Amino acid sequence: MIDRELWAEVWQVLKSNRLRTLLTASGIFWGIFILIIMLGFGNGIQSGVNKSMAGYATNALYMWGQASSQPYQGLPPGRPIQLSNDDTTALLQKIPDIAHLAPRVRLERWRGRSDVVHGNKVTDVEVSGDMPEFRHVLPMDFHYGRFINPLDIKEKRKVVVIGERVHSDLFGESVNPIGRQVQIRQISFTVIGVFKPKRYGSNRERMGSLAFIPISTFQQVFNYGDAIGFYAMIPADGLRSVDVAGQMRQLLMQRHRVAPTDSRAFGDWNSENEFLRIERLFIGIRAFVWTVGLATLLAGVLGVSNIMLIAIRERQREFGIRKSIGATPASVLKMILAETSTLVGVSGILGLFAGLLGLYVVDLITRPITQSVDADVLFDTPTIDLRIAIAAVVALAIASLLATLIPARHAMKIDPVEALRAE
Amino acid sequence: MIELKSIAKSYAMGEHQVRALVGTDLFIGAGEFVAIQGSSGSGKSTLLNILGILDSPDSGTYTLDGNLIANLSARDAARYRNRFIGFVFQSFNLIHHKSALDNVALPLYYQNVSRRKRHKIAMEYLERVGLADRATHKPSELSGGQSQRVAIARALITQPALLLADEPTGALDTQTGEQIMSLFRDVNAQGMTVVLVTHEREIAEQTQRIIQLRDGDIIRDERL
């Protein structure tokens, strides 16, 4: 394959037709360059959107009790529905489609905060009572310690898991707070962990201001009895959370004697729809990128075959001469294909590098905006899967070779008598 | 060297069949210097193409240097042309983007001779035609006579058994034509079989044997 003589011959031909070589090469170069840039931007937008999404599991569903809106079995409408630990037990027993069920209680209202004290320092936190299962709803990593475990629940331990901001406000970032005491509503809790969410989303400050207490402890010390605020639920693999939510709702309606037609007794919200919408957006972006990119590449391929067609026409006489002095048809074909693959290969690889360089420059320029802590732009470092990029170059080379094969076969069959007669 | 037996060839020209050769017999011995003469349409180009294995006859046999030339694949035909035959054309047919040296060396490329070696050999042949100082020139920088001499050097470089020339002086002035003819005589004197096609009597008379063609058949074969 590595035939120095052939490459010397190819080089001579390409060099002797500089303009033609340059035009063909620029078509290929441009095609690859555009594809790389577009793929990079597509990925940049995608990871930007992903980053802006909250750190909660994308298929989580939340359900809470509201108030009945219809009279049923002698009960009047407007009756408040209070979820309880018994509901949790029933849900877990009767609905196997639930993968994880995390009952939750809040100390304050929605997003309300309480003071948390350590020594003479105080800061504000969003306090909730949770089960170990909550980790599946909000995936997290730990700077120090651990999350709530079943033993904490069973023994109703007075322990707390705190967020990063709480930690640095009360203890300082470099201090290990495990085993230290903090007070919430004058009740002391032992710090057992400092967490950070696996993905921050756009609300990093809030994520750092959370505090988790075992739900059993919470219900006891804050006098919540067996009340549950709401459920966070993750469906079993392959199931949609809205479908499983239907089963939950049905069971809870029976348990709380709510009319089967009463749709307002329980509220729910899920991020899945949101997630699916964004997923569809990504599919759209990707389809767009690939359509435009492949169309550009196709234009490049057509350009190559077109120019090779003209080039071969132009060189008919040359091929005739070559054949008359001993070139075999195969050697003519080999030479043309070698010319094409050299041209496409070199300009394709140059386009690839130029594209990567372009993405790097874009990243350098946008980094101060996209990488700041509270960045709210839907764009992140443009990346590209190098395998895809290389595959594109290879596919382009193969397509160009195939496209060149038609005029090349024609060149192979050139009758030297005819070619040399043409004046 | 060359033995043709009842060679016939015809072409389709629109609705008509044109019989270019009608059953020609011809023997040319090794070391001969032969002119094929005839007006246009006499079949002389067809004969030359068949001799040069650029074209194959409809019927008849062609034996070149002891080899029966029949039913060759395109690849074998190319190989025979490369090994046995040197071509010189009226319009020189040099490759315009190659230097004189590269043009002369090209047949050796198709024999897989290394670049350095074929350049060395090509230089010897350029010296032989008196153009060593023009080695790096492109064909566009050469005069007609120089171009034809480069073409002859290219034809000779493979040391073929047979040198075929198609109106080699047709595009040249008389004086330059004389130079080319004397080059052919030298080549022939060294033992090469030379066959040239011409319609000019004066050129034909400078060879040793004139074969006169008319309407696809040999009407006269005279030795000078």
C-alpha cells in the first residue's frame, strides 16, 4: 500500500494543478470543519441545558394530599387529606411498580427556612425529614460522613445531614464537622454528613442550604405525629412515573375515602414531562446538526467527484499517453484513487484539526460566562466525540472514492488510439 | 520480427462499415527501417495501431518477436507495449506537467524501476538525443524538434524491439524534420527495428523499404 513511487507521482499531479487541488481540498475542508463545529455546538447546548436542570432525578414524581372536592360516602367536600406513615406502608406493599418511595416532611412551608445554630454562629436552612431512599431522588456525593441510614430511622437518632453552604457558614470549609452539634429550634442534632448534589442545576445556593433529618426523628421532635408532607417516587425501570402515579392515586383515594372521580384530592408534579420535552428538543437539535452536516459533506463529495470528472476529462490525453507506454488499466485506476484519497484525506484531517481548534477558541471565549457559578446560559464547553469526527472523515473519504470510481472507470477504459487522436 | 497474416479490420462509420484493412500480409525483419506510406484513409494508421497493440484486428494473426499477439487482456497488452514497443507521435504526446526527464523516465515507472535509477537512465537517453541540458524543462518550454527528441528518448528507454513512429516529422519544419530522421537512422544503425508512417515521399525515401498502402491493402513493397 505504501508505494513511494505512486505517492511521488500523485504529488506531482496535485502540485501541477494547484488551483484545482486547492478548490477540491477547500470543499472537503469546509465540509468537515462545519460538521465538527456544528456537532460541538450541539453538544455544548445539550450539556448547557443539562447543567441548568435541577439535580433531582429526571423521572421523579411528587404527590401530596390536598382537600376533597366532592362529597363521598357521606363525607362532605372540602375535607383536608393528610398523608401518614400508614399510607407509606400500604403504597410499598401494594404497588410493586414503585422502585423508590421517599416520604418527606418539611419544617416550614415550601422553601421556607429555619435558623440553624452552632456555637455563636447562625445561618438559615431548609429542614426536611427524610428516608434513606431520598438519595435516589436527589443523587449526592459526600464531602464528609454519610446520608441517613435505616438505623437512624429505626432508633430515631437526632442526627442531621447538611449542605455545603451550611457547613462553610457554621464551621468553615476546611473543618470536619462530623460529630459536632447544631441546634434547630433549640433541639440539638449531631452532624453525620456534608453532601453535595451530583448535579447542581441552576440553584446551587439552595442545594447548599438543605438539611436532612431522619423522618422518624423529625416527626417525633417537631410533633408531627405520623404525618407525611408528600411523597417523592421513582418508578421501576422502564415504567413512566405518571403511570405509576395513577396506581398510587387510586390506592390513596381508597384509603382516604375520596370519590374515584375527585381529581383534586391529591396533587402531583413530575419532572418527567419536562425532561421528555427537553429530550425531544435535543433530538431535534441533533437531527438538525446531522442533516446540515451530512448535507455539507455530501456537497463536498459531489464537489470531489465533479472536479475529478473534469480533471479526468482534461487528462484523457495524458491517460492515453500513459497507456500507450505501458500503463495498465489497474495502474490508471490506482493512480486516480490515490490522488482522490490523498486530497480528501489531507484536507479532511486539516478540516478536523481546524474544527477542533475552532471549538477550542469558542470555549476559551465563552468560558468566563459558561463556567461561572451561577451561570444561567444554556451553553457549556463545546465537546465532540473524536470517534465520530474521525468516522466522518473516513466516511467522507470512502464516499469520495466511490464517487470518483465512476469517472475513474471511464479513465481506465480510455482507448489510447482515441485519446491520442483527439487534438 | 513482425509477421502479419491476413489482417483485416473494419470500423463502423454511422451506417457504413469501413474496411480499413482487407487481409494484409506483411513481414518485417529485425533491424529493418521501414516506411509505411499512403494517403489518408489508406489504412496506414490502423496498421500502425495494430502493430503497436493499441488496436486488435478482426481477423488474422500478428506475431511480434516470436510472440503471438492475440486475445490479450488490457493488462497484458499494456505490458507488451511497455516492453516491446516504443511510440513516437506526430504531436509528441509528452505529459505537459512533467519535466523532460520525467517524461523520458515514465515508461520505466511502469516497470517498477526506482526513481533514482530511472532518472539516471533517462538522463543517458536525453544525452543521446542531445538534450541533457533541457532535462528540467517542461514540454511547453521546448521547441517542436526538442519535444520530438524527448519523445524519441522516451520511446527508446525501455530498449524495445520495435520503434513505431506516426508522422514523426509532420509537425516540424523541414530542417528539424531532417534532424529527427537522422536520429532515426542512427537508432536503426544500432540495430533497432524502426517502422514509420508518413504520407510524404521525401521522408519515406530516407528509409530502406517503402510499403505503399491503398484502400486497406499493400499495393507496393519496394526496397531502396
